[in-house]
Amino acid sequence: MGLKLAIGGKGGVGKTTVAALLARYFARAGNQVIAIDADPVSNLAAALGIDEREPITPIAELADLIEERTGAKPGTMGGFFTLNPRVDDIPERFSRQCDGVRLLVMGTVQNGGGGCICPESTVLKTLMTHLVLQREDILIMDMEAGVEHLGRGTSGSVDALVIVVNPGLRSMHAADKIRKLGTELGIRRTVVLGNRVDDAADEELIRTTLSDFEIIGCLPEVAEINRADRTGARPFADISAAPPQLAEIGGALAHLA
């Protein structure tokens, strides 16, 4: 199963924790899973339980690799360099693993904006295209509020943009903006996943306020997840101890592939 999911949402909704839970759920079910940290302020490694005492260098900061593959030094613009660099070995060489999930940290392009034509952005976009279009792994992408790492052609092959919301109105209003960004890039399906839902009234608020969205499910307010969100640690050492709603949501998402 080659399910490809982009996970988005307003900051503070628990997007990274949700992305990590989904990645671990699919891995425990026996799937090959790649988790992509494409949010500059994310901490997906900790949420997956990866030991960060050995720092993870983002792909965008691997200067020697970028120069080797493109023929140009990172930080340069203009001139000639390879626009279709080799990237197929990067997932195995530069990822970190835990509980069957392989993590890649993308990083950001520091000069010229996210859309610049430079060696770093070329490697990142080529890598994302490879992961989405040419591999059969389940791909869970923890994105910034937007989906800028995905090029227009690649985005059309993402199975769904999953927008994580809380019952609060601010995060739900952000869903419209995030869906618009995804639609502009060609993502055909957007679903909403409620997080930190206390009770039926919270779920009803989400469903009523976002009545024109497809609601894929809701994760309850759980002390273990709250603790993890506050500390940046991994919740549920044994993922099978997660709330049963996680399996329900995972099963619903699997059918989108």
C-alpha cells in the first residue's frame, strides 16, 4: 500500500504528535513507513521516540551531498547545476529509524525563499517527488501550515491533505486557508482530523463549524498525549495502548490510497 498523506494544521493543535501516532500505527501493522519532517519548527523525531542526543542534520544542510548531486555549492543561485539530481539512495542513507518508522528531516532553504531555483531546493523537491511518485512506502509528511515543499506536479499524487484541528475556533478557521493552499497545488482530497476532543459536544462543534469538510475522525483528550505535547516526548511506548480511535482513523485513511 503506497498511501501518501500530508499532515497540516495551525501551530499548537498537536499536528506533529498526530503525524507520529499515525506513522507508528501503520508501521506496527507491518507497513514500510517513511515520516517526513517538513516543518521548520516541528519536533517529529522526539514524537517518534528517536534519540536526539545525536543531532539530525536536515537534508537541506548536507552541503557536501548537495554539491555532489547538483554540481553547485549550496547558497548559490543562477549558473548551471543539475536539475534532476540522484536522490533514490537518500532515504536509506540519511534517515533515522525507530519502531519501524524511517524519519527524514527536510530542513528549509535559507536564501531566496522556498520557491528559489537553487541547489538546495532542487534536491528537496526532487526527493519529495521520488518519495511520493516512485516508492511504495506509506508516507506521512508533517508539513508547515502550508505545503510548500510539495511541487504542483507532486502534490497531485498525494492521497490526502489531513488538516488537524482542535475544537477551538481559531484552528478550525485556519482549515479553510490550508485547504485552499492544498487545492491550489493540486491536492484533490482534504480531510479533517479532530484532536484533543473532550466529548460529544466538542466533536459536534467541529462537525458543525466545518460542515463542508470530510471529517475522518477525532482523537480524544488524553492525559498521555497532553503530556507528550507539552514535553515533546513520545506518547504510548506501546502504540497498541493508544486510544482505539487511532486505529479507526488509520483504517479510514488507508482506504484513501
